[in-house]
Amino acid sequence: FSLIQRVTGFVSGLVCVLHDITEQQKNEREQQQFVSNVSHELRTPLTSMRAYVEALNDGAWKDPNIAPQFLGVVQEETERMIRMINDLLSLSRMDRGVAKMDLEWVNINDFVNHVLNRFDMMLKKDAEKSDNSVKKYTIKREITKQALWVEIDTDKMMQVIDNIMNNAIKYSPDGGVITVRLLQAHKHIILSISDQGLGIPRKDLNKIFDRFYRVDKARSRKQGGTGLGLAISKEIVEAHNGRIWADSAEGEGSTFYISLPFEPISEEGASWDEI
Ligand code: ADP
């Protein structure tokens, strides 16, 4: 019996070691894949910039009809690369666990309204400029009247809502309605942002939160996307012990949901735990 026990002990020990190695190999493979993705993502804008700079150098700089356009492309690509590097740096800070969470209690109703007011303000400014190239959209708010107090890092959560709102605008045709809802569901608050845009194929719904995953690479790039916005949003929401997910009907629109832990407060203003 003891022999069997010893053998069993040995075998289960071995299984454990094998498991560790597999985990380590998986991490290494992911790491290599990530480095390869970053390199490809940076090579594309660099190659395109090189082509434009070469053309300028070959004489295009003298042509007032094309030089400003070529320089514009170089500038856009540079800005997108800077955005990408900044996104990579914030992901790396979160991966290493050194991204400090600056938590404070906020009335999330006011906070969401504040973030959306900025979008309304931008719309107003764009309308004043009567620039036809800027997308027009309408924001519809369905925010519960009940004041919900949640502990969040306001800068980081603002980045999440900005990301999702900007995507809703980016991946929607002109004149779309973006509906923002805030409600309480038991021990959570749920914020949802729905658009009437392109939608996302069912098979991609989970993958869009992966680093660099894009349903349509060319479209994302053309819109100045880095493919990292949702990956960062997921890290931030999870650092708040929350969840983020998406639902969509292709061609009809998408809805992004964020749920955050919420402690219901009694009438007297004290939490149930304190009573
Ligand atoms: P990107 O910089 O490409 O927008 P994100 O991480 O923000 O990167 O989004 C990843 C991908 O998810 C996008 O490229 C797009 O394919 C898809 N996506 C995100 N939001 C929406 C949306 N509201 N409607 C349709 N597709 C979306």
C-alpha cells in the first residue's frame, strides 16, 4: 500500500511539474506573440511614412497640390504611433501592477453626466465650425434618478467611457443615436453604451478585448485606431473588480456593458454592514 502511495505521490508530483512547464511555455508563447504583434503594428505606419517621405524627397515637396497632403499623412501616422506607444506603456504599467489606483467615492450618475457633457460640448463646437467631415451623432441618456455612490479611479474610468464612446462614434454612420444607460442591479451598477453602427460578428465579440484584435484592421487604422483601447478598458474595469462585455447584432449596432460592484446604502445613509 505504501508503495502505491509513494508511486501515486510521485506521479501526482510529476503532473504538477508538467503543468507548471505548460503554463510557463504558454506565457512565453504569448510574450513572443505580443512582441511580434507590436513590431508589425509599428512597421506598418513606419513603412507608409517612409514611402511618403521618399516621394516628398523625390520632388513632391515642390508641388503645392500634393505636399501638404503627404505631410498630413506623415503627421497622422506619427500621432497614431505616439498613441500606440502611450497605450502600450499604460498596459505595461498595469501588467506589472504598478499602475496606481487613485480611488475615491463618486456619485456615478454625476460622473457619467460629466463625461457625456464633454461629448455634447465637442458636438456643439463641431456644429459651429460647420465642418462636414465631422460625424454628427445624438447622445440619449437614460440615467437612473437614484444616486449611486461607487469607489472608482475617475481618470481611469473616464478613459474607459471615452474609449467606448469614441468607438461608438467611429464605427457608426452619420446621424446615429448613442444611448447611454445607468442602472442598479442588486450589488452592481451597470453602465451600457449602445450604438446604431456596423455591429460586431458574434465570433469576434470576446476577441475584441484582446490586444491588437480588430474586426477590420484597415478600417480601424484609417480611423486612427491602435487596437488597444478595449484591452486597456478591460484591464481598468477588472482593476475595479468589475466586468466589461459586448453584445451586438451585425449591421444594427453594438452595446458595451460595464458592471461595477455596488454596496446598496440604507435610507439613513449608512451601509447595511455598519448597522
Ligand atoms: P481600435 O483602436 O481598433 O478601435 P479597440 O480596442 O477600441 O481598438 O477596438 C477593437 C475592435 O473592436 C475595433 O477595431 C472594432 O473592430 C471593434 N469595435 C469596437 N467598438 C465597436 C463598435 N462600437 N462597433 C463596432 N465595432 C467595434
